[in-house]
Amino acid sequence: MRLAFCFLIKNDINHIEMWEDFFKNAKPERYRIYIHKSEANKPCSSNFVSQHLINQTVLTEWGGDLYSAIKLLYKKAYDDLCTKYILLSESTIPVRSFSTIYKKLSKFPNKSSINYLQKIPKNVNEKNTHITSLQRFINNSNRCSLFAYNIDITHWYYADMWTILTREHVNLILNDETIMSYFENAFAWDENYPMYVLSFFNELDNIKREKTTFVNWKEPVYHNDHSKSPKEYTLVTSEDIDYIKNKSSVLFARKFSKDSNIKWFLTYK
């Protein structure tokens, strides 16, 4: 099995030294690294980034089209015969060692890992997320004519963007042009598109519904435009680490600022 570590970044990775430590003792044949840097005109600040940049670059925008860039990463990794495809951001750090992650993902070689919301919510938080997701479907139907007349709500799921996909599922996404065209101008569709494709092709049984990348929505940051984003960690405590590592499914975590002291709390031996 070969893991593809696919980084979607603006210009740099916040904690490159942690990633270098993470890969230090990993067997080279077991992984490949791919980086899409949206700020293509800015020089790379590290060898780690420059060594693993893919050749093509497209513009990315929060709430807009991120999957054109993701598909470029997937295509390069697919051509290199990678088996599982891990999507990562510039603020992501590994929570477990390479060997632990490799062993876990090897147990389910034919299943993707996606933290998606089931059709019937189980608690108040899921209910509120479900309502937000349905409202997004309605809003996109109003703003995108192709979306309104082609996207079937039966296959509409909300999911974390940060997925781990199998080769078979990446192949479905790479070969899709029709469904993706219906999402043009839709809002934040990176959280709906992959699950839509996999549901459309009856692949739900080949998905493990689990959170593999931790993010803290319990302490959100509110912005002037009334939007919110997950907590960004700068000063990290041991209690934070214990909380993050509490769930065995969590392999990675975000968002850690460039100035975060996270490197003092994690080692990858």
C-alpha cells in the first residue's frame, strides 16, 4: 500500500519540521507527497514545499472551487499508483506516527474514511448541521441553474472536506466531469461533492464514517460578516493534546498557526 499525502496550501506549510520528523523513518516506497500551492507567483520558503510541488496550479478560494486543485493532486498521485489519498491543509499536523497511520489504513484497504452526516440526525448538533446543509442545497438551487435541475437531494450529504479516499473512489472523482459541472458557482461544495459522487455510484458501503482529521468547532471564531471558523491553536496545552488524541480514529489535526507551540507536544517514533 502506498499513501498519497496531498497538501492544499496557499504558500507554505505551518509546521514543516513536524512533517519532516513524521516521514523520517518511513519506508520511501510506502508514501508520496504532493503539494498544490495556490500562490504560485510567490517563491517557496522551504525545500520541503519546493521538492513536492505539482506542476499545474489553479486558483483556489474558500467557499468556491477547491476541487479543481484537489483533482490535480489526485491525478498526479493516481498516476504514481498510490493506494490511499489523504487530503491535508497547510495548518494540519500528524497526531500519530507514520507506522501507526499506515497500519490503521492497511486494515481497511478497500474503504475510504469520510466524516459525513447521516440522513437522520442523532442529536441537536447534528440536527443543526443538517438544517444548515439543507439550506445550502436550497441556496445553491437558487443561485446555480445547472445545480437546481440536475442535483438530486437523495445524494446530498454534508461531510468534512478532509477525507482519506481509496484509489477506486479517486478514480470515480477523476473521471467525473458532468456532476462537477453542476456545482459551478455553488457555495462551499467541497463539503458535498465527493459524497455526492460516491453516493451516486452506490459506494456508501465502501466508506467508513469516521473523523480522521480533528478540528475544534466547539470553540469557534466569529467574524464581522457573521460567519465562523474553527478555533485556531497558538498556545497548546497537554490537555488539548489529550482531548485531540482521545478518539482513536483521529490521525491528523488542524488548525495550528505558524506560531503554535504544538511541536513541543508530539513526537513520531
